[in-house]
Amino acid sequence: MFFNRITALAICLALSTITLCQKKEVKIKFGDIKAEDFKPQVYSVDSSADAVYLYTAGSSYEEGNNNGAFSVVYKIHERIRLLHKKSFDKLATVNIPLFKHENDIDKISDLHAATYNIQDGKVITTNIEKNSFFKDKDGDAQIVKFTFPNLNEGCIIEYSYTKTIPFFAYIPSWSFQNDYPALWSEYSIEIPQFFDFVVLTEGYLKPAIDTASLSANTFNVLDPSGIGASRTMSIRSNTIIHKWAFANTPAIKEEKYITTVSNYIQKLEFQLSAIRFDGEQPVFYMNTWYETADKLLKAEYFGQDLSKENGWLKDDVKTAVAGETNAAGKAKNIYEFVRDNYSCTDHSDFELSQPLKKIQQSKKGNVADINLLLTAMLRNAGFDANPVLLSTRDHGKTYDIYPILDKFNYVICQVNINDKFYLLDAADPVLGFGKLGADCYNGDARIIATNPLIVNLSADSLHESETTSLFLMNDSNGKVSGTYNCSMGQIQSINMREKLKQSSPDDYFKDVKKSFSFEAELNNAAIDSLKKPDMPIAVRYDISFKPEDDIVYFNPMFSADVYKDNPDVYKDNPFNAAQRLYPVEMPYCIDKTYILNMAVPAGYKVDELPKSSRVTLNEQDGMFEYLIQQNDDQIQMRCRIKLNKANFDPEDYETLRNFFAFVVEKENEQIVFKKQ
């Protein structure tokens, strides 16, 4: 794919100069502001932007320190044009975090900041004095903050600083995109060859500069542990200098049908892989999935308790099983016992908040607490059960190759019953056995076991089927009456249960009645299986209405469009933007069928009837059919939309947009009835 690209920066190799992509560099000196810098009223990168990053540059390099190790020196320089007051709240105040690393903390130096305005053709500079820089605390971190003075629409703000990080393994990440467009953004690193870093690259933009070159440097490290007196070691090493730059990068903007925009921000992240000093055995910091799974299973904060007998669970297991002899029935009962007796306090965590025994006593915990306890109970009952790590859709993508644990935020359970595997999530009270919410379908998950296999949880593997039928006839009272039935899919059923936790079926049907464009009566309304999470929900009601106008416009696909996020009928094109930068990521594959059988209202005739049609999407990606016919005084219609995949690349966007434009047009066509 064009995103989530992973590049290994092998700086242990003798690398000659490599030029991957090279354009003219932008060089800007702090404080060098000219009158012409204020002339543009808008910028072509985004004519509607409230602010524009004129220049943003960062660099990181390793240097020897006085503690017998290495520090990372991180420098940043940013210049921003504030075009409208709307940007002041976000950009006027700068917060610089200084983190703690064991017994040391980041140090900041060379902090400079200024505001620039134009007056009578001259640049007026307002420097921020040192006594205007404040320090605050946020947990273990210190925050250096300051606010730019003398802000006016069209002004320019600028700041730069150096941060020394007393931890060689941490190279700050870098985003080339922000909430506002940037004319130029660059980042460079210089790493000695004895440090191996993996560079994780995300985004879809083409760089203006992407170069790597070989250099050399001497690193002076003061060893304070020397006998009698400290001593300085000089280490000569080749270094890799890698530089990236992007020109005219667009602002980050949320779009419909996307997991999280953070997946597509043009950015760099760095992970230490190994240390390789001459004459010494390499020390590896980035493990394989086999090593990571083994560590997690032995970790107190994750799987240590799973290897124990946990005899204190026997009474709960006995209560849950309650005499059930069938293996599947036992597992289902244990799952329901945990789901119905424990409450989840945090749906984003993969570490235990406390030991399993305390969770069992308190009957609450985060998602890891609850599903690891479920795993322990299933094992206590003799099942082959293992935890599974995943990242939810709003948390972002994971990397299959590298076990970077902070990319994960959720734990579920996998259980093997008669050689059939089930995925369980007892942290959500509206889920049935073997069901997962749509938020879990975000790519590959990982079983944490001796053999840490990948579990495919792509949205393309989740197929949602829904069937709606409407039967209408003429009754003896001169009304059109009939029955409505909608059998929902797994995810729509989950969503319905979730929403009705805050209201009631009566409230739902009141909203249904209000949603019709005509006066209608609803009777015998019911929501079947609402309290049965293993079953799909079915909505049904009897409906009657009386046409009275000389000309009646009737949409044969009239629907109770109460929940806009999952409509029965597409009233508007969900893809209305002319262009799209990001992929389209629907939560699941769609298969919706709508069936209508109705009698022509008494005293009326059909004046206009929509035409039948059928179209395909990229041949095999999907289809839409709208079949309608009149036989005497009966009208029959069948409408179906089916998408065989949920994820579409940006190059497919125009085709997808045109497809849905056609769907919307057809689903909003009217039957015209005229009084005879």
C-alpha cells in the first residue's frame, strides 16, 4: 500500500552517498524577515487557510554525554503566518514538554521567539523576553510554555530551541503535516553506525528531498565511573545523515469513512533496533514477535497469571458452567458470565491495571483486565484460550513486521472449541458470543502465544447483510396499510443495542414516526432480540396512511432513517467532495436488500414509474440494482446494493463517488400517483 510504509535504516552498513530524491533546499535564518514576506493575502497551497507554516525544520543527532553514554540533540525552528484570528487560539501559545528519563530530564537551551508585524512598509519585531518563558508540570514532565505578544491578522510568529535528551535510544518523531498547510517542512538525523534504527514512514505525499549520505564524526563520552577520576573516551565512527523534506503539504483534515486521519499524516518515527560496537556482541532492542509474545506471557502486567492454575476461579467457573456438558455451551456460558458480571472502565489499554484476583473481586477493570480474566477462566475450564492484541480503528494501524507495542490498545480472547476458533470480547455488554464490534476490524491482530500467529481483522473480512421488506395494500377504510420488517446485520444490531441503552424502543418508534414526510400511524411496533446479543435485531411494525392529494409523490424506498450513520436509504452522497487525499475505509462490506410489494392506492393510477437499472463498481468490487415493475394494480420492486470490499484506494475515489451518486439518484426517485 502507499501508506504505512516501513523502511529499515541500516546504518551499520558502509553506505555510500545515496540520493533518492533531491530538489532545491530551503534555507531560512531566524529573524530574517522581509517586508515581502507579508505580501501574500492567500497561499496557493490552501486559499482558505487561517494560518500557514512558512517554514518548519527539525534535526536530531547523537552526541557523547557526561554520564558514560549518548544523548540526542533535537533542534527545531518554526515560522508561521497567522492570516486570521481563528488561528490565534491554537498557535499563539507554545508548549514544549521536557520528559524524565530515569534520573535525568530533558534540557532546553537557545530558546528564542518573536512576533513580526508590518507597519508603514517596515517590519516591527517584538521579541519574547526570557522572563516570559514559564515552566509548568504535567505528571513527571515539565512544560516550558510561552505566548506570542502583539498578534494581528497577517503577522508572522517564529521560534526555535534546542532540546538535549539524555537517552540515546529516543529520536523524536516528526510530522510534515499539521492542522495548517506548510510551504516547507524538513527533518534530518545523523546517527553513528553503531546504532541501528528502524525508520517507520507513513503518508502518501512525494518528498521534495529524500537523501542519505555517509559522513564521520568523533564522539567524546565522559565515563564518571573511572577509578580515582573520570575519563573521557573518544569514539570515531562513520555516521549516516538522512534528510527528508516536503513542499506545499496540505493541512490534516478529517474525512468521512476513515479509521483515523493519523494513519495518513506524512510522518517519521524511529525505533532503536540494535547496538553494534566493534569487538562486542550486538545488543538487540527490537525483538521478534516470538520474543515479544514470550515476554508478554511472562510479564506481571499481562500474561503471568495465565500460566497459573488460578484455583480461586474454580467457583466462578462452576457457577458459569452450571451443569452444561457441551464444550461450546460451557465456553459460551463462561463468556456470558464475564460479560454480564463485569463492567469495563476503559476501552483502550492492553496492560492489566491490577492482578487478576483483584479484578475478580472488584468485578470491574479495563478491557485488558476483563478479557485476560476471561482467558484465565476458559483455561481453568480446560479450554485452549489465548489473548489477542489489536489496535482499534480510532487508534491507528499496527506494523506486522515489528512488534511495537504502543501501536496496540486493545485485548480480546481467542478460544479453540473442537478445532474451531472463536474471538471473544467480554468488555462490551452488547456483544454476543464470537462477535466483535466494528472498531476491532482494523487490520491484523496478533495472538499472544508460543506461536504468535496473525489474525486477519480487516474490514474487508466483515460482511454486513440487511434485508428490509415492505408490504402495502388497500384496506376497507380507504387507507394504504401494511407491514414493515427489517432484519439487521451483526454490526447494525450492535449499534442499535448500544444506542437503545440510552433510550427505549418507544422513543425509537416515536422518532420513526417523525421521520416520515407524511402522516402515518404505527401499530404493533416491536424490536425483536434486543436483549439477545447472539441474535440479529429485527424491527417490525404495521403502518397505515391515507393519500389525499390529487397528485401523490411516493418514494418506494421510504424508510425510517432515524440513525443517520447507518441509513436504510442513501438520501445524500456520502462522498460529496470532488477530490479525496485519503483512502475510503468503510467499517464493513455492505449487502443491503430492500423489497417492496404494494397495491396502487385506491382511486389512483400510476402516472410515472422509475426505470429499472443495474450498475457495477469496478466490475467485481460491487453492484447496485433497482428493479421495479407494475402488473395491473400491483407494484413490485427489489433494490440491492452490495460492496465486496470496504477499503478503497484514493485512485478509486472518483469511481466510488460516481457509483454512490447513481445510487442516491435512484433511491430518491418517486412513483407519481394521480387521482383518477
